[in-house]
Amino acid sequence: MAADPAVTTPRTRITRPDGTVAELIETRPAASASRGSSRTKARKRALDILFEADLRAVDAAGPLALHIAEADPPVRPFTVTLVEGVAARQVEIDRLLADSLVSDWTLDRMPRVDRCLARIALWEMLDGATSAEVALEQAVSLAQEFSTDGSATFLNGVLARARERIAPGTV
């Protein structure tokens, strides 16, 4: 297999005491796997802020303002949009979410992470700037990363039911 001429790999030739020549090739670690798009990172940060607000039982504006002031790391504009959007429509989102749960489940019974991810996804669906499929997929993906083993499947079902309940005129 011929080497790609556009990629040069540093090589060093050494001669061993017995007269044989060895060629040492510098190895480079493989490129690290992508840690997500800018919007995915913004969703993760929004999840952190909304989780904090939910845990403390306070409005999300307080933790958001604190994170913006600390700026470590800086809060992305899309994170601000998500948190403010969820906070502004939380009553509507929670009603839609509660109506989408099976009869023996309540919002309080949902794991906090799942509840916050569902709120983010439902706000994105209601806002309409992100397609419902992308919002649902992102929530499920983040649930796989941050929540319990069964959360991704559970959240997928709840959000799919909620998406069906959203009237075409509201998005």
C-alpha cells in the first residue's frame, strides 16, 4: 500500500551495532472522537443549569445568571436561549409532558435528568427552530450518556407521544 504523499510521517534511520538498519516511524495518537457539535455542548450546559434549578427548586434564571457571571467555561448563546425558553414555557411544557406519561407515572417520579432533557426537547419542538426529530434524537443521546440504562428508551417513548400531541399550529 503506497503512502499518502500529502501526509508526511517523521522517520528516523538508525544503524544497530550489528550493522542492520532500522527505520523508526513516529506514531501519533488517533484523533480523539468528536465530543459533539456546538449545539450539543450547549444542550449539555443547559441540562446542567436546568438540573441545578430543578434540584434547588428555584427559577432557572438564577443559576443561569450565576453561570454567565462565572463564565468558566463561557455560556454559549444557544444555552441561554434553551434555558430561558424552557423557563418561560415550563408550565406549558410540564403539562404536555405529564399528559404524555403513562397513567401511573408523574413528573416527580421521572429521574431529574430525564425530566430536564424532556423539557429541553419539548421546548425545541414547540419553538420550531429545530426539527422535532433532531430534538428527540439529541435528548435520547444525552439520556444514554447521562442517565439510567432504561432512560433513553423511556424518554424516546414519552417524547414521541408528546410530539404527537403538539398541534401543527403551535410549532
